[in-house]
Amino acid sequence: MMGMTQPVPPAPSAPQVPASPEVFNNRIFAIKTTSKQERTVADNILKAIETKATDVKVTAIIVPNELQGYVLIETPEKLNRIEQLVEKVAHARSVIKGETTLAEVGHFLIPKPVVAGYYC
């Protein structure tokens, strides 16, 4: 048993750092809906994607309570593709022309405290 050496565990490797920072290439569109049907539209978009009724790629669907009559979607697609999606979704009326930015809708992603605005 003399002369045998214990295997040396490999040195931990340094974490891989991406060569360039990640770029946000997605767009955010607002879809006008039938009154009080925002959640239904979001569910119908999800169903269309899951059942492969559409090949439009959607990264996120946002249904903010403060924005009645609209659903926001994040997508790498262009406006004409989202218009095609809206044609297939019940209670979705139209796509608002132009894109919005994450800075404009980011406040919808921050939960509000339940007791906000109450004073004793």
C-alpha cells in the first residue's frame, strides 16, 4: 500500500460569466378587452398557446387590477402577430398600437399592502 496516493478532488471552477449582459428583446403590448373580461382573455390566451391553437410566443400575461379593460402581454413577437392572436381569442378586442416599456408597467408588478391607505 506504500506509494499509493489519494485522488485529489478537482478544484471548484469559477462561475461562468456571460460574455455580454443579457438583452431584453421582448416587447410589451396592451390588449383591449371586453369590459370585466380581462381574466377570461388571459385564460383564453394561455389556452390557445397550450393547445397549440396558435404559434404566437408569449412570455408573460399580466392582468393588473388597476388597469380595467386591458391585458398586458410580454412577447418577442411583432404587432401583426399579436393582432393575429387577438383575432382568435374570445373577448379580446384589439391591440393598442405601439409598445409599452417595462418601466411603464413595472409598478403593476409590485404587490400593494392590503392595509395601504388606512389611517388610525
